[in-house]
Amino acid sequence: MKYLNISILVIGAILVGTGCFFFPFLNPGQQRLMAAQTAFKEKIFQPFFQNRRCQICHNFDAQRAGIFATHPDRTSNCTGCHSSTLLGFGPPDWKLPPDADKWSDSSDPNAVREHIMEMGPSLYNHLVGEGANKAPLVQWAFFNGPDTGPGAGQIHAGKVPTGGTGQEHPSGQIDNVDLLDWNKFKTAVQEWMCLEAKISGSPDLGLPANSCP
Ligand code: HEC
Ligand code: HEC
């Protein structure tokens, strides 16, 4: 009996884990919600939001000591080192997100999805805007994203200050391989928002017209 119980638990866990168990019982509306949540989690949250390039600002207090031991804390003057000359852009100034404590790499992806969707129509441009619509603090983390279009100057992707004792990138440049892939991110945001758009009553997230299949 004990073994039977354990095997039922194991089979149940496998079915739930693979999503096979509950899926047939969901109505079409629930299935669309689940598809959007899964796309956000797997294509956006895990590969991008959870990445160190984004985390290091969005979860700064927890990550700061990992930049290098004596990296200044949140009360320091960021632009004194991360200047607009160095970054190629500014305004906006290099700064911590105002809601830095709202999400981190260990947040529930569904909660992060709901939180960022509160941005409504400005969300699309905030994440993947280009030209006059670019968001430099986001684009800085991508090697093939930064554009020279109008807005806040040309973004020097992955540029960091020099002179920090024991810093990770003494050259002042994070390698391309350690930066994120803009084209991949843009495609993922597009795919995810198209799934959101299929949910009835879904908010306008600023996705350009006719961009869904
Ligand atoms: C005294 C100069 C100095 C000040 C002031 C400073 N930083 Fe830095 N910061 C550095 C240096 C040097 C690096 C590069 C570390 C490396 O080699 O990767 C860095 C790296 C970073 C990174 C990591 C980039 C990455 O992805 O690896 C973040 C994020 C960051 N700083 C945020 C801030 C914020 C936010 C402030 C203001 C609260 C600030 N810094 C103030 C010198 C400074
Ligand atoms: C230099 C620090 C910095 C880096 C690096 C950074 N952000 Fe932000 N982020 C900000 C600031 C500051 C804001 C507030 C809006 C603004 O000023 O652009 C913000 C706002 C946001 C928001 C909306 C508000 C919120 O917290 O939900 C999202 C979503 C976001 N960033 C995602 C990202 C992603 C994804 C990356 C990595 C590709 C990233 N950020 C990298 C500083 C940063």
C-alpha cells in the first residue's frame, strides 16, 4: 500500500509537472491565460529578466557585493562613475529602478508578469522600443540592440567604468557573449504579447498593430 501510494504520487507529480494532467480540464480562456503565463516565464523571465545584466540593477542590494567588493552602495552618486560620456546616453541617468524591490530573479514569474503589465501601453516600448522610443537603460544590456536613432544618443552596450579594485571587467567593456541578444528578446516579447492579446479583456500593452500572425 505504501509503495502504491508513492507511485501514485510520482505519476501524479510527472503529470502535473508536464502540464498534461490539468490541461484538458481548463476552459479555452484558462488555456489562453496559461499559454501567456508560460511564454512569459520561459521566453522572457528566465532568459532575460533573471539574467545578471538585468538583476544587478533590479536586485542591486543583494547583488552589489558581486560586482566587486568595494562597489559603492545605493547612496552613492552613480553618474560620477557611470557617466553619460561613458554610456553614450543620458538622460536618462544611470540609476536604480525606483521599484527595485518589486521583483528579483527569485520572484514568482506570474507575479512579475502581472506587475509589469500594469505599465499598459508603454510596456512594449519600455522593453523593446527603438529609435525615438528606445529605453537606454534596458538596451545597454544587449550587444546587438543599441541603436543610433533619435532619442538619448548612441548607447555603448555593456560599457562599465574602470578603476574599481578587483573589478570584473578592467577594460571597461563587458564581452558580447555576456550581454543579451536583442533580436531574440524582441521576438520573444512579440510572441508573448500576441498571446496576451488573445485573452479576452486583456490590457493594451502597446504592441504595434498587425504584428501578430
Ligand atoms: C566609484 C565609481 C562607481 C560608482 C559611484 C558607482 N559604480 Fe557601478 N560600477 C563601477 C565599476 C568600476 C563597475 C564595473 C564592474 C565590472 O568590471 O564589471 C560598475 C558596475 C556596475 C554595475 C554592473 C554592470 C554589470 O552588468 O556587470 C551596476 C548595475 C552598477 N555598477 C550600478 C551602479 C549604481 C546603481 C550606482 C549608483 C547607486 C553605481 N553603480 C555607482 C563603479 C561605480
Ligand atoms: C542601470 C540599471 C538598470 C538596468 C541594467 C536595467 N534596468 Fe530596468 N529599470 C531601471 C530603471 C531606472 C527603471 C525605471 C524606469 C526608467 O527610468 O527607465 C527600470 C524599469 C524597468 C521595468 C519597469 C518597472 C519595473 O520594475 O517593473 C522593467 C520591466 C525593466 N526595467 C526591465 C529590465 C530588463 C529586462 C533589464 C535587462 C535587459 C533591465 N531592466 C535592466 C534600471 C535598470
